[in-house]
Amino acid sequence: MSWGRGYRRSWIALAALGIAACATMLGTRRAKQPGEEIRQSHAVHAKDLPCLMCHEEVPEATTVTDRLRPLEAKCLECHAEKKEQNECGFCHTDPAHPASYPREAHTILISHKVHLKLVNDDCAACHVKLSAYTRPGPTPPTMKSCTKCHEHRVDFDEGRCGRCHTDLKRFPLKPVAEFSHAGDFVRQHGVVASSTADACTQCHDQTFCADCHAGTAPTRIELKFSENVTSDFIHRGDYLTRHSIEARSDPALCQRCHGTSFCTACHNQENVAPGGRDPRSPHPPGWAFPGPTSHAVSARRDIVNCASCHDQGPNSNCVECHRVGGIGGNPHPIQWLRKHSLPEAYGTAMCQYCHK
Amino acid sequence: MATSHTTWWWAAVSCTAVLAGGTGLARAETVTASATTIVSGQRDPRDGTVRTVVPFLELVSLRASDIKNSLFDDTQIVVSGWGEVVTGSPRDGKSALGDVDVAYVQGATWQRRVTLRLGRQFVFPGTAGNVQLDGLAPMLRVGAGFGLSGFVGVPVTPRFGYSRGQFATGARAFWSPSYESAIGVSILEILGTGQHVFRRDAGVDARYRLLDSLALSGLARWSIPETRLAEADAALNWRPCRYLDVTGDYRRTAPDLFLPRYSLFAVFAQETRDEVGGFISLRPWLRRLDLQGDFHEVHDANGWGWNTGGKATLRFGGSGGTRVGVESRRLRIAGGGYLMGRVFGWQTITRKIRVVADFDAYDLDQPLNGQTRSFFGSGSLVYDVAPAWRAVLTGMDNVTPYATHQIEGLLKIVYDGGRVVKEVMP
């Protein structure tokens, strides 16, 4: 292998990426937020004008739709002179390509018609941050403003989020404190899901789980979301190089998803397992016989590692030596006979490979 | 076309789901769909020679929820599957592949006290942990937080794997006083060919919020045939404020009990692995700076080892702006470990375009193929073409103990959209 050449290329590639990133950072300006097509400030307008003067559709609205936003004609009632003077930039953030509000899916279920009566047409009772919105874009109510009146605890405990939220799977909220995904959540989420899987299903359907956990999945999650560099994916980077180390470090972790046959399939193709076309042994000299490099100690300590190549049932090469009367002797651990009897062995197909 | 393990009733369930879907989609209040097309090309070093592999992969998922019908509330249909055509020299010799990851119909009845889910699904609660099966999973909420859940079906055979059993069943009784707390006891049995026991476990699981800032979660799984602990996991999470998150955890596993009980290898070993440690996350500058660190001491039959790591992520600029991060990990176990260093980041160029970069380097304690260093770099250009549409072009470059130099390219086109017609009537 020409390592020197390989190293140089990697460092050149890294340097190029670094330079590109720095150049982009210096040359870029703040990107526009969705919904910023129209330049207006609630902080300015709401100070002197009643909300319903612009949002005429609101008092009769039973759903949240784009129609609740004022149309251009409404704006022109006050700002007609700007249009006459072709000052498109007064309202449109991109005067060269003036656009209307973008279509947006709405995330909560609320009837303005009902609520306006309850708050005496005081929109700020729910939209508490209205005066703080100096930039255009959505002005949703805070959840706290909802729970001021609505007893939320019961719905929360029963997992009935759909009474207010249209679809938490499509529009997930930042997890509330009880379900924070911060910290060590990737490591702990399995244990959490074993007890409170119902809570997970409020925001995630099983296609989300399948991305990582489906034994049928066609590709690694790291490739499916190759642009997502901030997530803690388990097989990120050069996993091939470190897989044998991590499998030795925590064999059960691999077994949970893959099973030994997954290992064997690949090891056979790489010709390092007995099932390969022309297998080569990865074991040191003296491996098969008693002695300092004997396989016996390793097998006792890390049998999953052995199984990743040799688990072929009756065709496994263990049977040849370890069957009753074979030269390998009894392979069972000390406590084995306390839990398993010979009659059981004679009645179990797997045991009969050795106990004929 | 290769598929996972298929049974006659699985075919029936699929047909039911499709038929129900056909009629249900039109009546669903929320329909979401995603389609991801991935075309990649790589030089694949295999058995001493380098082959070229070019897979075309299409992943689709569809979810229709709140389907109006007279029998069930909260009815939903979820389907996710994929198909792949591989040109060049496919690794397993198969040029056309496809499978279904998830396909189920779910609904609630009897004032939402009974929930039924039918089809290909995951079962997570209790000792099941994570069983992917074709079958039925009912749940009954008795009242006062008490309930029963269960499942019955055929475990799905994973790709490149052998059957994970011919029949699986399990049950769990739970008490869930609030949505974030639950305690359960459960049993699980998976049988293989000829009724041989693949797994037969009993378990206890709990997640309980002791204080607003303190939560305890744990799981213990007992192997009934072996009369010993297969797995125990306990974690205490303390989150006093938004700036700090601390977790202490202990985990014990018996690795040999993760082999099928009828595997020939299940008779050779009886060892345990213990791991104890903690994790701390600091966010001194909220939404801008995130610092994480963890340390775990590992003990198994080979002796002591440890696994520790740290990660720092800094975000600046508005609207996604710039993110940069560094990460390091050191795994030290008997027989050798590795040291990993990583830098990553993304930069928003315009509202619709951003570039992403990632670079990993490894230093191995023990040589692998005579090498102790490995490098992996990737860069992506992400373009949000239109609402719900995204295109990603990724290039990857490796120098590893398995390949002097390997380049891989990937083009991905994603659609992720849907419609919502829910309405609140006054």
C-alpha cells in the first residue's frame, strides 16, 4: 500500500474543504427565513392598529389556513403610494422577484371563531409575543398561553396530543423536558422505549425506527442521511476498520440487530470464514491445539466472536473435535450440568450433533 | 427478487393493508409520503480485487392517519419499503433486491382502551426490546394507568441473515401513572424450527420520574432456560436546567445469551460483561455551544477496559448558518482499541444551499492488515430544490487498512411531503 500518497491526498482534501468553508463563511450573508417574502413588522403594526383590521378573515375562521393573512389589497389601503411609486422593496424582500406568502402547512388545531369570543377579541391573550415580532414570518401562540386555560395534564398523560397538534410526526416539536433528546439519549433510548414506547409514537411512527433498526434495511443510515453530520449514528465514518474492535468490546451490541449470520455472510465473501471459496485462516499458529495460543481460552471468553465465522450448525468445525468421544473434550462451562441433563441432550436436535 | 422471510398470512396482511390503504387514503385527514432515490458508485475492494458497484436504490414510505371509519378511532396505515437495482459487481451476486421494512394497520376502539396493530412492525415494550415481526400486537388499557399488551407473529429474517425464529409471542403488564412513567413485567418466547427455543425471557422494565429533574430508567431480562441474567440496564438522568444534563448508568450483559439458544455456540461460554459510567452534556451558550463528554469502565473475562469520548459543537449565524464540531473517542480494551478524532461542519450558502464536510481519523492500537491509521472524509452539497424536495450530492474518500484509497460518490433526491385536512368545528 502506498500510504504516503494516500495520506497526502487526504490532507489535501481536508485542506481544500477547510479553505472552501472559510471562504464561504466570509462571503456569505444571513440567509432568508421561510415566510420572509413580505416585509412587515407586527411590533409596528400591532402598536396602533387592531389586529382584525388586517386579519379580516380571523373572526369566522374555524381552521388555521393561509387565508388568515391579509392580501395585497388590504396592505394597499394604507400603502398604495408605495406601489404607485414602484417601491416594491417597501413590502417585498426580493423586489426583483416579488412573491406572496409561501404556502405553509399549519401545525395546530384551533378555531379562532370560538377563541376570539372568549378573549374579547384580544389577540395578544394567546399571541403573547406579538409585540416582539419585528421580522415577518409566523407568529404562533406559545404553548403556555394555551395551557393557561386548557387543562393539559390529562391529555398529556394519556398521550392525546392530536387534540391540538395536527401531526407531531410531520411537525415534531422540540421535546419537552420529560422527553428531552439531549444528553446521552442515543445510548439510553432503547431502555426508555422499552417502558414508554407509547410516548415515542406521538412524534415518531415506526418508519422512523426502521431507518436504523430494520433488519431488512437496504443501506446504512449514515449513507441515507449522508448530509447529517451532527447526528450520533452508530456506524459513522470508517466503521469497517473499527468493527472488529467494537464487536470485541461489546459483542451483545452487535447481536441485538445483526445476529452471527450477518457476520458470516460478509466473512465468507472476504474469504476469512470457512464458508469462503478459498478461505485463509486469520488465527495464529498453534490455535487448534492446547497451549498458550489455544483457541479454548478465547472461545470461553468471547464465543460470539467465534460464531461470527463458524456458526454453521452441524457443519461447524467445532463438532468434529468436541462431540462426545472427540479429541476436543467437553466444551460446556462448569455450571452447565446443573441446568441441563443428558436426557434433555438426547431429546434436542441441536445437542444431538455431538450427543448421538 | 430477494425478500425477507415470507409467510402466507404475511401476504394476506400486506394485501389487507394495501386494500385498506387504497380506500383509506382518500378518507385520511393526514397523508404523508416520502421517496428517496439514491444513486451511488463505489470501488469496492473485495477478496483482493477491486470491483465497481453502482446501486440504484428507491426508498418509499407512506403514512395515512386519522382515517375516518365506523370501527376504529385513530386509524392509521404505515408502509415503508425499498427496491434496489445493482449494476456492476454486486457483493452478494444479486442485481435486483427489495423488501418491506414496515407495513401495518393500526386502530383504537372501545373508547381508545383497545389498540390493535396488524402487519409488519416493531415490538419494543418490555423484554421484546426490538423485535421486527409480521403479526398482531394488541394493547388494552384497563384504567388507572394499568394495562396489558402482547404480540404474536413471525420474526422477520434480516438481510444477509438466517431466520430469527419461526414463531414469536410475548405479553407485558404495565402500570403507567403518567405518560413519562411506566413500570412493566413481561415475558417473551421465540421458537425456531422444530419448536426449539430461540429465546425465552422474562423481564422487568421501568421508567420513573422521581423528581421533575430526575428520571430513573431500567430494564432487566432473565433467560428462563439458562436461569441467569441475560441483560440488566439502569440509568439515572439528572437535568436540573436546560444547560446541564448528567447521566449515570450501569449495564450488564451475558453476550452468549444473545446467541440463539439452539446455536451450537450457545453451549461453550458463560461469561458476563459489565459497564459502568456516565455522561455529561453542557450547553453554556444555549443553542450555540454544546459540550458533551462520557466515560465508561468496561469489565469482561479479558479484563478491564474503558471507553471515553468528547464532542463540542458550535453554531453561529442565523437560519442554520454555520455549525462546526470536533469529536474524539478512545476505546481501550484487552487486545487493543483505537483513538478517533473527527471534525465536521456545515455552512449555509443561501437559503436553499449548504455545504457539509466531515473528516475522521483513527489510530489503532494493534495493526490491521499491517496498518495502524485510517482516514475517512466526506463532503456534501445540499440543495433544497423546492418545498419538500431536496437534492444531495456526496463524495467520500477513504484511506483505510482495507483499501489504499477508495472513492465513493452518492446522489440523493428526496421528497418528503404530505397533506393535512384536519379541521376544528366550532
